[in-house]
Amino acid sequence: GENVEQHPSTLSVQEGDSAVIKCTYSDSASNYFPWYKQELGKGPQLIIDIRSNVGEKKDQRIAVTLNKTAKHFSLHITETQPEDSAVYFCAAIRGGGSYIPTFGRGTSLIVHP
Amino acid sequence: NAGVTQTPKFQVLKTGQSMTLQCAQDMNHNSMYWYRQDPGMGLRLIYYSASEGTTDKGEVPNGYNVSRLNKREFSLRLESAAPSQTSVYFCASTDRDRTNEKLFFGSGTQLSVL
């Protein structure tokens, strides 16, 4: 089955800095890569996603890049703000058949004011 | 617009007790999932239901059973709770038939087994 590795497990930055979280996946048949943000006491929520036919996608301060050859994808947050503090999960989903998201172990992002 | 509703939010059990976690979605989604979240382990899939009437094991199914009662509801049962099942449980749903493959999560059930 799919295996998703996520790094780092904890990331501490100053407000205004950039943050980068990286994930690698094992199944070359995976073709959809979403990122979820989980705030304290809540369920994860989708913040951005990318499909395998695209190399980069951007939404305001958030961007995701995908290198299909190397099987890795990254989340980039620019101009971080305290409200960006949360746990972030990457996931990979295989195309066709059952829709089964496999999640990374999560990154706890702390943005210091 | 409730989305995915989980009950209860908190539960404390003694070892050997049984309980059922309830999940309902009002978005007419076909697929529903149960995940557990443990520190440093991320979200691990317990069981999923690709459509009404079907259920399949995920990565960590031992000690759990599920029922897809109808299209809206997907319950998770612990027949004989063990301390290793202390975790936060999340139900999620999605509808692959549309262009949006977003997973919608409930707010979670925090379970402690003593």
C-alpha cells in the first residue's frame, strides 16, 4: 500500500517568515495530493490540493509543489501569521478503484508573534 | 449546514466495556471513513465504506467493527475496549462522483480507556 513520509514533525518560525513542509510518497499510481490543516480541538480541513498533471498550485500565501519523478510534494506558506499555527497533514490518494487517502504523520507549525 | 456530525465528543470507558461512536453526514456523500489520531502517528484508517452497503478494513481494524446503517450514517463499535484504543477518533466523508474530492471531517471523539 501507499506510504507517506512527512517532515519535519515540528516547525517553529517567527511571524512573517516562510514555512516549508515536505512529503514523500511511495505509490507511483497516486495522483491526488491534498493538504489539511487541523486547529486545536477540531477536525482537519482541506487548505489546498494538487493533481499529478500539475507542478505547482498557489492560493494567496499558500502554495504546493509536486515533483512526480522524485515522488515528493511540499507545502509553502509565506508571510506566516500566528493564526497559521496548527497541525498540517499531507495525503496521497491513488487513482482509480477505492478512494483511500493515506496521511503523513503531521507537522506542528508554531508561529511566534 | 451541519456537515459531518460525531457523537459523543468525549467518552471514558473501563477496560472491557463496549461502546458505539456515531457519525452522520448531510451532504449525500457516498464514501465514509473512520480514522484514529494518536500523537506522532498522524491519521490512521480503521475502516471505510465506499458506498452504502459496503465496508472494508483499513490499516488498523483490529478491535473494531463498523456498520453503514444507511447513506448518511456510519458507526464504529468497540466490543471490548482496551487501553490501546485510547485515541481521538475522526469520521470523514467525501463524494468521488464530483470533481471535488475534498474530505470533510467531523470534530472528533476523544476516547479514554482506563
